Amino acid sequence: MSRPVRPWHLLLLPAVLAANYAFAVARHEWSHTLVARAFGADVPEIHLWPPRGVNLSWITLGFRRPPHPWAVPTQAAAPYVVALAIIAASLWGLGRLPAGIVRANLVVTGVIFPCAEVVTNVLAYWKAPNDLYWMLGTHALAARVAVTAVAGVVLAGAGWRTTRALR
């Protein structure tokens, strides 16, 4: 049984948010890293902190031979596949947990932060080439509009499902 959320739990919120940010950044970059390594890439640098300009974090890849044509798009897509899997698993779990601190943490860690990652990267795609550019191979207006529309549908669905589960 999950303990109820108490008002004093709000005092822990800054630490919870900082830990979730660190976890989300590490998960994002390690998703890239694991897939890139599976395609034979060397990863000489994984930068998690501090952010520099518009780049919150990054990895540096090096291939000793020409990479498989799917290597770059697949490693670029990896964090989004993981984020969507986390959102789906968390939404599934929300409907099965009793109200309380565990369910509240699942909302923050499993829904809010992965959704924020998607929003951040979609917005960054409008500014400059990022993971979504490397995944899709284009920065065309049509691609940016399509990505934004798909992300909007996914995020609206996650928000709707979360509010239903929390009733």
C-alpha cells in the first residue's frame, strides 16, 4: 500500500525534480550510446552537465569504418523510443496503483519528465538540427510540422490518460 501524499512532501520537490532531470539526461544520452555501440561506434565523450547554450547534453560518436545506413537514424531515435516506452508503461501502472506517494512519483518520473523531453526536443527541432534531424534526415518545414503534430497527439493522449488515472 502506498502512503498518502502529505503537504510536507512538497519540501522534497526540488530534490525530486533535480534527481529526475539528472536521470532523464543520463537515460537520453545512454540510449544513444547503447545503440551507437551496437552499430560499432566508439563513444569517446558523454557530456551530461553543465548545459552549453541550446545543448543540454551530448555524446560524441566515432566510427572506425563507414557506418551502416541505419546507424545514425536509429541511435538518434533511441531516446524517443525509450521515452515513449516509459510513458506507456507508466500510464499502464498509474491505473493499477492506489493513490499515494508512489503513484505521484510515477507521474513525475514516468510521465512528466519523458513528456518534457519530447517537448524540449520538438521545440529544439524548430531552432536547429538536433536528434530529430538525424533521425528523419531533414529539417524541412513539412517534417517539423509533422513531428510537432505527432508529438501533440502523443502528449495530449498521455495527459488525458494521466488525468483519468488520477481521478
